Amino acid sequence: MGWWAVDVTPSAPPTTGAALAAWLVARTGQAIEERDDGTLVTFAEDEAAAEALIRDLAASVDPAATARLRPLDVVDWSTRWRDGLGPRRFGRLIVTPSWVDAPSGPDDVVVVLDPEMAFGSGEHGSTRAALTLLVRHLHPGQSVLDLGSGSGILSIAAVRLGATRATGIEIDAESNEVAVRNAERNGVAGACRFLDGDAAQLAPLLGPVDLLLSNILRNVNVTLLPAIRAALAPDGVAIFAGMEAAEAPLFRPELEAAGFAIAEEALDGGWWAVAARWLP
């Protein structure tokens, strides 16, 4: 048994499409895809559920809408995450999956990382931008706090680059299990620890740190600014990522109002990151 897609065509897309989209989200509890031609695509866990959805659709806000079922290919997501992954270089730092033998020089620092189902492989622009700034702003002997640590990539890279310790905070316990395995794979398990919990509550308790990483969303980064200030040592640096380039003008004023001075910015594939110094 596998998942099925349900392609729904509103009877009059400009007028009924929005109401039908809202109904589908409420009915399935899932996001939907809206195509250029007005077709709405949602998903059901099996054929019976897809057929039940279509029956309910007939009594919905747009009874004249048409729907088509199609089975989806069965995908083993426990291994699918490997597709397209390869070595990435960030200055002297190289991030590579475990099944690739990446060439490196005597001065290079190599992080071997398998993200599995956790976020953070070095392939996403937000992670790449954060790594670019991490290489430039981390100094040996510093302490690091990593908010939304995912696969552990930033914490592990920090220790491999010379940090004495790095602590990751993540709300997803399964991601922390992946991060622990990655830390062990890189021989830094003794200097990295990963905690389950709310960064807003835990971060102030784990300071002061010299460098803090927050690769999350812009609104979450804004919400966390007080906790980040409380966790940073005076003159400490915070690296914020997880934001698209268009969000930069919205986030810069928030940083400055919170007492941060922007030190450097980075762009990668449309994703923006910023390093800012805390000036109490």
C-alpha cells in the first residue's frame, strides 16, 4: 500500500479555488500544491482514503469540481536522502557524506556527515551560508551554541575547526539521535552534546558562549533574540541563517534594535545569513 495523489480542478478557479483549497487543507490536515492552471493537489495515505476524500468533495464548497486519483511511487525515504549529496568545500572546511571519499589537503578540515532524515547536509543554501560564516568567524578555543541543530553539522564543524565545545538544541529528538551518530563518526562526541528542548528556555542557561548559531526561520530568529543576547558573552558573535535574501531588509533592523552590530553577510542560492556582534 502506498500514498495516492488527488488532483482537484475547481469548477471556476478564480472564484472557488481559494475556498476549495482551504477545505482540502482542513479535510486532510496537509499542505496542498497549487499549479499554474489552478489544479489543487493533495494526498491520501491509500486508495480508500483517496476515494473517501473525493466522495466528501462532492458535498464540499465546490460540488462541481472534478478530481482524479493517481498512485505515487513507493519511496524508501530512509535511503532517499542520499540522492544528490556530495562533498562541499567552505574555505578549508570540507563536508562530505560517508560513502564519498573526498580529496583533501593537509590543512583541510573534513567533516563526514550523514544527515539521514534530519535537516543539515551542506546541500541547502541556508546551511551553506551558515557554514561560510562559521569558517570565517570561529576562533580556536571558543565555545559554541547551536540553535535548531538538526543533523549536528554546524556543531560538529565548529569543534572540528577548533571550538572547545559545542552544544546543540533541537526540538526533534530523532534529529538529535542522528547528530550524536555524526559526532561519533567525526570523533568529537566528547566535545559535542545535543539537547532536546526549547531554545528560548535553554539557551540563556547554557551561556555565556563566544559564538552562537541560529539556522532557523526569520520569525523564530526574531523571537529568540532576547534569549540569544542572554546566552552570548560580551562581544560574542551570533550567526543567523535560514532566511531568504528578500528577508534581509526585514531582519537587519531587528538585529540593530536588539543591540547587534552586523559584521558580515553571506548569500548562497538565494539564502541569506548574517554574522552580528553583540554589543551590550
